[in-house]
Amino acid sequence: AEGISELTDVGIDGPVTFGLNPGTYSGFSLTAISGTSPSSYFTLESATNDSTDVIIEGTITIHTVEFVKIKQLTVETGNNRSFYIYKCRFLYIENCAIESDYDEGGISDAAVHIMHYWNGETYFSSVTFQFCSFNSPAPNMVSRGQIGTTSCFDSEFTTDDGDFCIY
């Protein structure tokens, strides 16, 4: 968490990869990082390239980031959201296992909650999940907002009753 905090304070100059050593870590927040661009992504990933080696216990909150990749992590949250993603551009989440028991019963309650931009706002947000597994009570994911895309490729969605659910 200290490294991520410093990263958001200082920014980057060129592509940066944080490789997390095997272990269990607390949830964290990631906000805008100055210096990210199409040629300067910030990547947070398992140092061993194995999602079972790095476990995040708690919610990952990602707010207004651009050009960020999160790779090869297991996110276990109990009765909390796994991801809360708010107005992000070019955010890629790859090869992650997302495990959550979060289900408060509301229409916007899900293990993964994504908020895109609304009409009248300047930007277009984009969030892509690839090669991820989602296991939680229904719904697995909620994507809200009018100006943005949520894409899921080669991912597996399961709920307690065996069906996937995305709003």
C-alpha cells in the first residue's frame, strides 16, 4: 500500500510494473497516476505470474485511472465488494480470480461494481476483463453509466445457483 500511495503522489515516467511477491495483502485504493499513457502503462501483477500466489483480502477501489493493468491476482473479500471501479479509462484486469460473498440484494449490489461516465461528461471510460473467474452470489458484476464500455473476454462467471449474472 505504501508503494501505491507513493506512486500516485509522484507519478511515472515510462512503463512501470509492480511485481507483488507471494503472500496475502490488504485491499487498497488506486487513484490517478500522472505520466500514464498508451506507451507508459502502470502494471500491478504477481511476481510469479501465478494468481494463486498473491491474495488480496479486501476491496480494490480504482478511481479515475488511465492506462493501468492488474494481472494474476486472487481477490477474496468475504461479504464486501471485490472491485469498485469508478470512471476509469483503459483499465485492464487480466488472469484474476475474483471470490466474494457480497450480496446485499439491491440492483447495484455486486462483487464487481463499475461506474462509467454519464451523459454530459467529457470522457469515455473503458474497463476490460480477460481470462478472469468470478464466483459470487448473483449478480457478479454491475456496470452503470451511459458513456463507457465494460468488456469481458474468455472469462468465467458463476454464482451460488450456477448461473452468471451481469447488470
